[in-house]
Amino acid sequence: MLGRLLSLALATAFALAVPAGVQAAPKGQAAPKSAEAAVAAMQPGWNLGNTFDATGADETSWGNPRVTPELLAGLRAQGFRSIRIPVTWSQHLGPAPDYTIDPAALSRLAEVVGWALDDGLYVMINIHHDSWLWINSMPADHDTVLARYNAIWRQVAAKFRDASPRLVLESVNEPQFAAGGDDAALLNELNTSFHAIVRGSGGGNAKRLLVLPTLHTSADQAYLDQLSGTFTALSDPNLIATVHYYGYWPFSVNVAGGYRFDATAQQDLLGTFQRVRDTFVARGIPVIIGEYGLLGFDRSTGTIEQGEKLKFFELFGYQARLNRVTTMLWDNGQHLDRTALTWRDPELYGQLSSGWRTRSGTAASDLVFNAAAAPVTAKTITLNFNGTGFAGLYLGRAALRRGVDYSLSGDQLTLTGGLLTRLLKDRAYGVKSTLSVRFNRGVPWRLDIISYDTPVLSAATGTTDAFSLPAAFNGDRLATMTATYADGSNAGPHGWTPYKEYDAAFSPDYAANGIKLTPGFFAEVNDGSPVTLTFIFWSGATVTYQVTRTGNAVTGTAG
């Protein structure tokens, strides 16, 4: 009882801390009567990543704390209506032929599921990393894999047979298979077997909502069509289709020049939603994007520049609403601090939560650069209204004066030289002021006013295991890096492009005034062949540098 009182108290406190307009999800116990209505009621959702899906001894083995009722209450208070709990079963299974699940592990999962259901959340559980740990060997070991898979679902179905109808079961996460089999047929067999086991277990499972994925949970049309065939054959109104979306890959990880959310990245997002809408939603089959985010988040949430990141999530949220698709944010612990119960990037959460209800205006960039050594002149930024209207430009709480501090012509916002002179102050490097472009709905768009000069790089020596070139960033920020040999051919990893992967091949260290080149980068650099690096900064400045690997030794010289 005390735990539930604490949970309620925390939910109340949490609700006071979230952005205006975000309302806690209702705590009603009854599930809607149709799959479409239920999936709509599940929006928005959140993944309890790197927890029960961890392959270690328990839910803390990948660094996240034990789940508490307070965490679940806090999520609901911030507007989340569903939680996906990925589960990896491998380390909790006994030997063949029974493959008995460790009772303690199953009971602990049931405890957390019960807390979430009691708090009014929808809950989705699945078979998660088992997909690549052993299910992928199905082409060569068909009968063993199928027996193990079926054993898990027989036990899970029995455990949750009488759970709330708001518990949803997902057959398998990101299904994939080694070479040698008919992938589509194998996935169809798994999905069909899962369906038969759960439905045959009776009780609430007779009509429980079941989620079936595409191969790789990809939204490519061929995979959508394959899953569509399974839905037609099963002819069950309580089925849900699922895919995952992590964006256009070069943008999602910042490689191959994909550091902007450009037209190509936008079209990839639009195409994904159109295909799932046309293939499933238009036919009355609900869709859940069971995971979404950016792949670069796995290394650092700074892999993608903040403004470009926010534009991605703004369009994603709008398309989800437009196409009636429920979405579940992938969070392996890098977004919500599960102990402090605060968002590590409040601006990102603000954009996400706003997108559940409406569109927001954005701009071509959130960075306004001014060369410290040059005269201050007016700067123009292109606004993306996204159907909103302009409501003013602010410095803190103070509204700036149109016609004096700025002008607006169509989508062109111009900051006057007079305003920038005041904002830049002593012209020292870095962010000197922050403006807020407000629209008549959605969240404001931040504009950082930055004073900079072209970065200066210095000579250095080191090893392939630890090399960092000295960099005076002078207020600028690194966007990307190219690497080529003297003959113009591409150097380093991803040899099909000169643009290397942010955080994987290189990364700026602003606090230490350096740019790190990784062992992975040097592993694919020819011994004794000088490599010209071109660093491209967000101001538009480019600076060249040359590195040469000789065995394990590295020398670097400024261009």
C-alpha cells in the first residue's frame, strides 16, 4: 500500500514538471473493443530497453536500475499510454525438451507487467534478442529452434492467460535468419505457430491483441507484402502489424554526408509511413512502430546535431498522427534517467510530447554563426512553418521588436545588425545569446547566436589506439569529416564514401580541445599512405589535416 501511495505522489509531482499541455494517460481498466481502437489508445509508447532484454543474469546487467512502480507512474504522468518490455529468454531457459523458464525470472517479469497494468498502461512483451542469439539458426536447425520458440510461448501464454486485455504479446523482435532458408516462409511459420499457441491457451488469450512483425521489422514493401499474406491467412481481427524505424541510415548514424535532415532523409520517412498506411492501416489493420529513434543514439545523443535531430522527430510525430500509427520510443537508458526520473534532453522530450498533439515550426538551422573578426551584419534564417503561424521572436521572456530587431518576409526571418551587435556582446567565442522563435502552436524553435573564427588544428603524434589532434574550435562545431588518399580515393572505413561516420571514425572533444580518430578508423587506413582529412564545420568553415599511419605509430600535420 505504501508503494502505491508513493507511486501516486510521484505521479502528481511528475505531472507538474512536464511541458504545458502534456496530460497524464488515463488509468481506465477496460480495453477498447477493436484492435484499431486499442492501438490508438496505446499512443504514445515507450520501450523499457536494455533491461529485461539484457543477456546477463538479471535486468540490471546492462547498467539500468531495477524497475520500480515509481518509474511506471512517472511515465504515465508524462503522457505515455503504453510500455513495450523487450524480453530475452535465452539465459533463463532450462534444457530440452521442456526448455523450462526460470520461475523467478518469469515471476519478476509478471510483477513489473502487473504494476504497469495496474497503473493503466498498455503493456507489450515479446521474444527479443533471442532472434539473433539462436532463432536465426532456424534454416540449419529448424526443429530445435521451433521447439524452443514454441516452449517459450506456451509458458508465457499460460502465465498471462488471465491478464488484463491491455497486455499485448509480440511474436518476435527483428526476426532474421542465417543463409540457407526461405526467410519469408520461416517467419510465417513462427508467426503462425505463435498465433496458434496463444489462441489455443484460452482465457483472455483467445482474443488477446497479438503483434506480428515483418522480416527485420523493415518497412520495405516486399516485407510488408509478406506479412500481409500472413494476416490474410490467419483472418483474425485482433492482430497488429509492427515495423521499426530509425530513419534514413546515413542520417541516422551521420555517415556519407548525411549530417542534415535533408530532402532524401525526409522522403525516406514519408515513404515509410505511406507504405505502412497503404498496406495495413487503409485495410483496417493497425500498425505499431515498436521502436523508433536514431541509430547514432547508441553511441551518443550528440551524434546528430540538435536542430537536425529535432526536425526529424517533428516530422515523425506529425506523420504518425496523420497516418494513425502508434509509436514506441526506443530508450535503452540514454533518454529518461530512470533514477532521477528526468529527461536528459528536455528539448527532445518537449518536441516528442508536442508531436503527440500538433505540429511545430522549425527552421533551416538552430545555429546563427557570426565571425568574431568580421563586422556584424544582418543574418537571414529560413523558417519551416509546417502549417503553423509566426507568433514572435523572443529573448528570454522579452518580445523583440519587429522592424527594429528583426523582419519577416514570407519564410525569411532576418535578424538585424543592431540586434546581433547587442547579442554578440564582447565577441568572445561561443554561444552569446539564445533566441526563441515562437509559433501559434507547438514548441518554440531555439536559435543560438554564436561568435566564432575558423578552427585551428595543430600537429600531433600518437598511436592507432589513441590519437587525438589538438583543435582550437574557436566557437565552431564539427559536422563531419572526409578522408582521402593522395590519388583522391577514399580512405578509412566505409570506403564507398569519403565521408566517415561520426563517433565511429572520429569525434570532437570540445572540453579537451581535440578531435579523436578511433582505432577503427586506422584499422582500415593503408600503412605509410598519407591521408588528407577535411573537417567540415557547422559555420561552413573547412579545415584540412594530414595523418600517416606507420605500423602502430601515427603522425598528424596541419594542412
